[in-house]
Amino acid sequence: MLRLTDFFLARSLAPWSRLRALALLVATCALTLPAAAQDVVQAITALTQSSRPSAAASEAPPPQADPKLVQQAARATQKDDERILAQVTARLARSASFRLVSASVQAGVAVLSGSVPDNESRQLAAKVVGAVDGVVAVENQLTLAADFNARLRETWEIFKDRVTRFVAAIPLMGVAVLIVFIANGLGGWLSRHLGVVRLDSHNPFLGTVVRRGVRAGFLIVGLLLALDLLGATSLVTALLGSAGVVGIVLGFAFRDMAENYLSGILLSLRRPFEPRDHVRIDAHEGRVVSLSTRNTVLMTLDGNELLLPNATVFKAVILNFTHNPKRRLSFQLSIGSDKDLQAAQDLGVATLAAMTGVLNDPGPSAAVDAVTSASVAINYYAWVDQRETDFGKARSEAIRLVKLALEQAGMGIATTVYQVKMLPPDAASPAPDPIPAPVQAAEVASAQGDVSPSTELEDQLTQERARKAGQDMLNTPSPRKAD
């Protein structure tokens, strides 16, 4: 074959014999191809014959199981299958949805057949059977029942089951209702006789709160016992959990309202003021009308209604002008710096002592407050009983009468105006001012006006208190007023 190839290459170099060389090459391949093909075929045949035993071995059928061993294994699992089938049947029988479901068990494999109303019941059946001890697998062959009559029969069965349970539970429900009525009645009786257990309160509003709380507590206990008797323990847990969550939500939502409510109860217990008291709460001044669960109602000295939140009142600075019936009035008058200060003090004190409504114990007094180049300021003090004398009227009359007495004694109010008199050089010095006649304080005080207690707001306070009597937590007199 190599010789022929060399010959072909040698001959193909000649330009005139290219076509002839191509024909010669084709002829050579045709002569040599059958021999090469024969060698290839012989090699493939040898390989096929060498691999034929292994292929035959792989295609050989598996060995046959011993029938006796199979029967022994079936008898060994038969009792276990019967136990599993009994448990599966018992569990499926508890639900009306599995009424048309049948089960079989073989070697631990449970096979479910039949129909169920919906896909949820189909999945639930597989879960119920798979939870049985000994079940290794569940073959779910259940189909969905699309027949309307089957659905109707199933609904009827469920309804009958519910009605039967309800009828069977009627005696138990009667006992539960009786427990609730007994608890409610016992709570009502105890709330009406709080004095028996020393839970009564002199405050009418607080007493109402305690009574309602006692009755509600007994009613809640009765409801919990009734639900527990009916087996609704999950409902009891849900109610308790819901009550806690609702309490937290309401606490945040109505925080201000709850704060005012609790502050009102504490104010009704502490009693820093009483109805008709004249008080000043921070910058607010007026007469107390009532105390409700949310607001403290004042009537200003102008006759206007003022509502203050109880939380604000509870945390505020309260000045009660009525708590102590004795109240001191004070005012300041100025006289010339060249006047007799002791005489001015004595005259003012004597004038105050001669006034109607000014107390002798403690008696009036005076004190020098400030001195300037032209005047001296003197403070005058006096005490009045607010139950018999109006404070504002008494102070006004005291200022008028003391000023009048000082002026009559030649010790009038000092002025900063300087009077300059131009006299000729040969003129005689001016005559000194005449000495005023002694002033009788009693005569000056005889010109005193009315200082009786003011009754301008009394009628309005009475009307407002009557209008708010149902909401007032200050209806009961405090121990200090009762004494």
C-alpha cells in the first residue's frame, strides 16, 4: 500500500498527469478498503462475543422469594395491622366529616378510600391516620364528594350531632346559669351591706364605686366557674387574655380620663376643700361648686363657671381662704417723714380697733415698712372673722377710715410735690402751722360702712350645686366640718 502511495505522489508531480493521478488514487482506495473493513468487522465481532456473558448475567431475572418466609412475615405483621386498623377506625369515627371514609392497613401502610366534603377534610384525614403509632405510610385515595345530596346528608348529620350535644348539655347549662345568678345575687347583697364587712365609705361616690366593684367581681367569678363547668376552658383563657390586652389598650387610649378619675377619688378622700369654699388653685381663684369624676367646678368671683381637670387640681398648689375662718387684712399708707411715726401707728391701730368686725384677739397692729427722703410707709394689720365679716369690705373700710384719721390729725398722705414760697427779705418768718386738734378714733370709726358677709354669689352657688348634685363627690360633709 505504501509503494502505491509513493507512486501516486511521484506521478502527481507531473503537470500533465493530474487527472490521471486522481483516477489512480480512487482505484487504489477501492482495492484496499475491503481488507481494512474486514479487519474492523473482525475486531467488533470479538468485542461483542467477549461482552455477551456479562450482559446475559445482568439481564437474568432476580431470584424468587421463599413463599414460606413471605407467609411468616405476613403472619407476624397481621396482629400489628389489626391494632393499627382499630385505632385508625376509632379516630375517623369521631368526626362526621369522615363518615364515608374506609381504611385498611397492610404491613403498616394505611390505605384511605371513600369521599370527603372538602380538601381540608382530605388532608386532615391523612394527618389523623399518620399520627397513629405504627403507621409507616398513608396512601390517600380519598375523593371529594361533589354530590349535592351527599353534602346535604352530611350537613344534616352534623346538625343532628350538634343538636344532640346541646340537648345533652342542657342540665349542665342550667347549673351554670344558676351559678351565675347565685354569684350575682350574693354580690348584690354584699354591695348593699358593705357595713357588715367594713367596706362602706362616708363618701357617696366612693361608696358607689366600691359597691359596683364588689358586685362586678362576684359576677366575673360566677361566669368563670360556669364556663369552666361547661368545659370551655379555652374560652376562659381567651377571655382572660383579651381582658388583659383590652385593659392595656384602654389604659393608653384613655390615660387622661383614667388619671382624672383616680385624681377625683383621691381628692374626695383628702378633701382639701369643701363646697362654697373660697380657694385659689395655681392662678385660678373662685368658690367651690362641686367635684365630679373628671372636673373640679369653681365659680369665679365674677360669677363665671370654671372647670379644672382633677389631675391638674390634684398636682396644683391649693390655697384655701375658708378653711380658717380668721383672716388677716393688710394695707399700706405713707405719711411725711417729718411726722410723728409712733402717733401715726397708734392712731391707725386705734381706728382699726374701733371698727365693727375687726377682732380684738388677735388685735390690730402696725409696723414701719420703708423710709424715703420725703415719706415713710406704714403697714397696718387687722383680723376679721369671715363667717361674720366680708373680707373685701372690711379691708376697704379700714383703708378709708385710717386715711381719714391720719388726715384729720395732720398726717396726711405724703406727696412728692415741693411748695416754694418767695418772701421779701424784710418779711417776717411765716407763722408755724397750727397744731391740729386731737382725733378721736371712735368718732372716725363711727363713719364705718357695711362690712357684713357678701351674699352676691350665694344664690348662684346654691343653684349650681343643686344642678350638679347627682355628680358631686362632696355631698357628704367632711369630718372637720362635722366637728
